[in-house]
Amino acid sequence: MSDQTANQPTCTRAAGSVELLIEPNAKDLGGFSVRRVLPSPARRMVGPFIFFDHAGPAEFPPGEGIQVRPHPHIGLATVTYLFEGEIMHRDSLGYEQPIRAGAVNLMTAGRGIVHAERAGEDLDDNSRLHGIQSWMALPLEDEECAPDFTHYPADVLPEFERQGVSIRVIMGNAFGRESPVRQYAPTLYLECRIPAGKVLDLPADYDELGAYLVSGELRIDDRSIGGGLMAVACSGSGLRLEAVKDCHVMVIGGARLGERHIWWNFVSSSTQRIEQAKADWREGRFDGVPGDDEFIPLP
């Protein structure tokens, strides 16, 4: 998706195993609510994750749906993960791929890619859309790599139960299970469903760690956390998630990559590289998406 201007998330310093609580501010994109968690004023990244949007849930009437026009990216990899609905991905490499609940679309921008995200084949019916759009910064040696796109069907992601908690490993390694989704740096990305009364202990195996509560109510260090909040762990600490109500939780984290700059849809360790990307988009030097000629000007 495209990084449009949104209200800044609210950050609250915490204590115990939690360094920071981030409350996203929702933005209505014409009947479609998006809550931006990262980047936030007090925390730009959690591991390699530099952008984290909770989109929906939204219901579209027949003939309507998400329509994200072709737009460019550099210096990042995008991960699209849906709970409900379908999005059709098209990009300047010529890939056309629908994504549905539980699958992963991994798009690596590297030195530059353009993509569009449109409503799926269910456009003629009432359709719901709900999911997470995240961006990961690339390590310095991969910022200018060749662009790439890979689709991972839902059934290739490890899914298992641990002490009554359902866990899917979207990226990385957790509890002895490893996802096949490509990593450019050590990355953790989990979907967890924790029934009321159950506990999930997240180990301190990664430099940075965060837990975003899609829905439900958690208790961490005797602090109650409601839906829509992200708890960022203190450096070197794990998190003990106790479900007060049935919880749907996304866990992110990984290696600390250092400072990155983000402007619109561009991520880089160099401000000069972002300025070059602006000029390239303005002057039409990015490759287009075959069959989709709509254009988004620079903001």
C-alpha cells in the first residue's frame, strides 16, 4: 500500500518488560479505516519493521473495493497478510497475484519497484477486507538489490498449538518452527490466537520485540492492554502475554538495523537516495505496471 499522510500514533512510556505502548490513530480512507502503528514519534522501528498498518475490518458494497493506484517503493520489502478478503497485486515485474487470508505476498523493492493493489475477484459481491500491511527496511547490503516478488500460500506456513495457544509463523523461527518466507535480516512475525485464561511467553531471542493486539484484552506485567495497542518490549526482554479475553495478537521483531529515513513510499539509509527516487518518479523513470496506467503524483 501507499504511505499516505496519517495522524501520528500516541506513545506512552511503560515499565517492567514493556518499554513503550503505542496507540495508533485511525484514518478513514473513504469507508476504509487504517490504524498506523509504525513509524511512531517515539519508536520508528521494531526490528526491521518500519511500517505497520492495521487495515479494516471493512465491508464494501458490490462494485466497490480497495483501489490503490500504481505507486513506487525503494529500499524495503513489503509483507501483505490478510485475515479476511482478497487483494489483487500487480507490479512492474509483471506479476499478477491474488492474496487471500493466511497467505503471504512478499515484495522486495530494492532499487525500485511499482505496484498496484486493487479489489479482488469478489468485487461484484459484498466483500470484507481485514489485515496487516507491513514494510521491512533492508540491510545496507540489500538496499539496492534487484526487485523481486514471491507468493507463499497459506498452507506452507507452520501452524501449531502450544499450551492451548494457536500460533502461525509468518516469518522467522519461533518455538522450533521456521517459516519458508525469505528474510533479509533476522525477522520474527507471528499470528497468535490466545483463548481467555491462556498464557503465551515470547522469548527474548531477537534484538527487538513487539506485540500488537488486533482484538481482545491482554495483561502484561499486571497492566491491562486493549485492542489496537502495541506493546514494545524492553531491550533484551521477552513478553508474557496473559489473555483476559480471547485475543488475536500479531508479534513482530528481529534484528536492529540502525537508522533509516522514510518519506512517502521510500525507505533508505541515505536522504540523497530518497531525493533521487523522488526525481525518478517525477520524471517517469520507474517501470510501470502493465495494464494499469493510473499515476499518483508525489505528495
